[in-house]
Amino acid sequence: MKTIFEQGSFREYSQVRLDESMSPVLKHSQYGVRQTTVFISHKHDDLEDLKGILGFLELKYGVKVYIDSRDPSMPKITSAQTALNIRERIKDCDKFILLATNGAIESKWCNWELGYGDAQKFKKHIALFPMKPQGTYDSSYKGSEYMDIYPYIAYYDGTETYTNGEPIARGYYVRRQEANGNYITSLADWFNEI
């Protein structure tokens, strides 16, 4: 199981147009089916990783992703209006994901967004996407304590089993830790839980 991804590991998906993810969130439909909308909180320095994650989520799962870092409706200078706009975008989206790089973990804005997302989305609709610097050990990841609190996206390679011995299919899951054990939901199913 992979619980912390390396920055750059989703680069192959980064050929997406960011401008479509910068407009205010509307209820989207693709092929007549309503698309799940996802607010991605991120550190603006992580744009290359953001593009990969955005492409991965949109191409593989068919969700509509919103990012605030290039939203033309955001004030040019960060202000109270910026926070008000972000609050509305978080509320408007079905899901909230923090691209949890070390920089994002240390960012006051990302932490504020995570706190607000927590209050709006609760555990059922919020997840971390943990990412450590390329070529480093998991122990260098600064967000481990966040993974004890919030559900997070993990990859199972097909060699793991459920507690009843049944194999876990290879793929991406949202894993949440509870006092009585760990629970997983396939990422596709998680996106469909609205």
C-alpha cells in the first residue's frame, strides 16, 4: 500500500487546461450525467503537481475540479473578499481535497481552507492527497499527523487483504482511520457519494 505519494508521480496526467478549473463552480454534467465537483486546496508553489493531480482526477474519474489559484474572479490582492470567495467555492463543491505537500501543510491559507472544508464537508466528503518531496523517505513527510485525523487517498497494489481475508483490488482508495479500525472506499465510489 502506498499512503504518501512522491511529488511528480502524476506528471503523465498534467496535459490538462487549467483555465477550465478556474471558473466559479457550477453544477456540471458530462454525457447527461451530473459530474461531482471537487475543490482542491493547494500551495500555489505546487502548480506542477496540481496539474498532474487535476488531470488524474478529471481523466480517470470524470470529476470537475476547481482551483482558486488562477480564478480570475478572485481579488488581485489577497483580502477578506478572497476568503469569502473561497468559502463559497468550498461550499459549492461536492468534495474537498487538500493536495497535502509539505508546503501546503505549512501554509496558513491551506490550513484555513482545510479547517473550513472540514466544517462544511465533514469526514465523508473531505480527503488529503499526501505528497512528499521526490526521492525522500516517508518519514520526511510533514503531514503524518493530518493523516491520523482526516481520510486520505492511498493506493493498494492488489497484495493486501481485508480483515476477512478477501483481497483488496488494485487501485486508489480513500482510507479513513477510526478508533475501531481502518476503513477504505474506492476513490470512484467516494466521488459518487454526494
